[in-house]
Amino acid sequence: MATTSPHLNWLIIRNNNAYLLKKRDVKKPFSTEPNNLTNVSCYRYSGLVHKKTLGIVPAADKKGFTVVMKKGKYAQRPAKNTVKVTMKAGPRRSLKKLRNLLIGNKYRKDLTQAALRRASAVLRSQKLPQIKKTKSA
């Protein structure tokens, strides 16, 4: 079975799909689709149309994050399509491992910076807030 091009798929789904979030007074609509790193509805970050996509989600135990990569080789086989790698070695080390994973595998260079930002945001959200102690006189 021949697959269609990502550009054609994007032209078909860009204006209406189940993941689209349109808001008043916002020019660019948002997207809630999986594997969309910036949650903006645009061709580059779309997790639906590309053969190779990348997603960063919080880990199941709320410590670290999980990298979800879609392999282009198994586009027609959903069971073998995704690879999940959990990183919880600490913030700096995990971000370095993520960068090495993406650059070493030559996996969508245009998504590297967005993936690092998304992973940093996930790690920041898991950080416990510091409670300031007041001095008693």
C-alpha cells in the first residue's frame, strides 16, 4: 500500500481535526495531538502527518520524562511503530542524554531544541516548590 506524502496529509487535516483548539483573538490555533512538542498547529511540529515524530511526556512515576519516538521504518505497523525511553537520571544529565540521543541518531534536527525545551518544562513542573520560612522575632 502506497502512503501519501506528509504535505498532502497536512493540507487535508490542517483546518479541521479532532486535536485542533481554536480560541478567540488568537491567530495560530493550538493542537492537543500526541507527539506535538510545542502544542501549536503547524506542519513542522505535527505528530500526525510525519513518519518520524518525537514526543516528551512526564514519566509514569512523576520522576523524569519519557521520550516517545515514532520510527519511519514501521509506518504501517502500529505495534512496532513507537519506541519509549524513560530518562530519570537527574535534570542536567537527562537533558544531555536526550540531546545525545537526538543528535547521535540524526533524528529530526529541527525538533532538537523544541524537545529540550519541552523536557525542561516537564522537569520544572515536577520540582517541588520551595517554602520560604519566616523569621520569628
